[in-house]
Amino acid sequence: MLIKIIQKYSYFFAFAIGSFAFITSCQEDLPPNISEITKGDREQLGDEILIFVEDKSLDCKVIFENEYPFVYEYLQGIYDFATFFPREDLQSPDNNRWDKNREWRIVIINQDEVKAFCLPGGHFIISTGMLKKIKYEFELFFIMNFEIALMEEKYLLQSLVKINRNPQPILEVAYGKSTEDVNRESLGRSLAKITYDPSEYSIKKLDSIACTNICKHSTFSNLGLLKLLQNQIVADDIWLITRPTYPNREEYIRKFGNDQLKCSGKKWGKNGPRFFRDSIISRLP
């Protein structure tokens, strides 16, 4: 899913490569037969799209791990922590679970556009523009959890199926049976056509899922989110940019965390408050 900040009080979280600003409400029915696409299929599909992204590394401006090993090691470690429980997938039926032994990879793209998103199956792509907008480690952790929730709720998959009008071509691409019209490249490029309209209901739902995952499972130290919400919020913080249909987002998250999850004691930062900018952002191109 993809994040693109156009401006405050405009579309505020868009999730795909390119320009994004429209998705159907969470309450709308999924496309016909989308249930045919299992988590195993989604893993295969995500792998195929990632092959396209890395094969087109010059076009996509991919920064590879051997170029920035410390940054990759850090980001992958945070993402592994954020995805540990989703990958365990204990609440799903035995015949439709994520493969917990499969890696959900981080990929960095050198673009000024502010974006971050999960491919189907869990791979996480983030731009240097997004990383440079983030001030603290916990913000990155929240964004990762938000994008994981969006991926697990099938928003990106739903849009890909709608573009192709049928899940069958997507299933064929996932298993290497591409056609001239539908293949890993066409699906990768179709991401640029996917836009989201983050309605109040959908974003609140995703915020609730992200907060629940963090409050139940986070054991970070040094910097807590709820304390930060009370004392240090800046109006243009990238992960809290709001809109008229969803005002005072920080108040909702703080109240949800305190009243429903009782997670005021949870800490959401693994390293000290200056580490992210001093040790990670300073290394980026």
C-alpha cells in the first residue's frame, strides 16, 4: 500500500507506486471470487511483482542492500519485529496461512516522493523521501504496522483484481503463466493506477488494527507513542496528517490506546530518539 502525501487536508495516505487517491470503502464487497486467491497465491504474486521492481531497478530507482548494508539491516530488523505476529498467523485456518518461514523483505527506492507500501504477500517498499520525512523510529514502526494491516485487509489485492476484472489472470501470473496483456510487468505498472480515498471509516479501522498489533506485541524501549502524542506532536507529522473527514487523528489513537487497549505503558522505540535521524537518515543518498 502505498503512501503519498499530496498536502495537508488533501489525500493523506496513498499506497502504491505512482499517484494514489481512491479506494472503495471497507464496507464494500470484495470483487467476485477474490476468495479464490489464497495467502500462498498472494505470496507468489508479491514475489513476481518484486522481481519486476528489481529487474527495472533503474526505472524504479532501487537502492540495493549491498550499497547500504547498515540501513537495510536496521530497516529489516524493525520490519521483522513489526511482522512477527502477522507472519505467525495463528488465527487463520490451517489451509490458508502465511508461510512463517518465508522472508518479508524490505526494498528501498531512491525517490523524493513520499511513499511506503506492502506488496501482496508482505514485501515492504519505502522511498527515501518517506524515510527523510520521519523524525522518530516509532513513526516508522507505526507506518509499517498500518501498511501491514492494509495489505492483510486485501485493499491492494482488491484493486488489482478490479483492474483486471477477474482474479484468474492474477493467479496465472503468480505461478508463471503470464500473457501478453497480464504479466508481472503489467501488474507492477498497474500499481501506478491504483488510488485510494481514505474515508474516515477505513482509516480508523486500519489505525485500530495497527494500534492493536503494536499494543499487544510491542516491547520496544526508550520512546513511547502515547507519551509523544501528549507532548510532542507537530501538525505536519507525516504519519498523522489529517483531513476534514478524519480530524484530530492523534486524539483518536491516544484515546483508543488508553481506553480500549490499556497500552499507555508500551514503548514504541527500539533505540534512542536521535538514532533514526543520526544513524539512518544521515546515510541515505
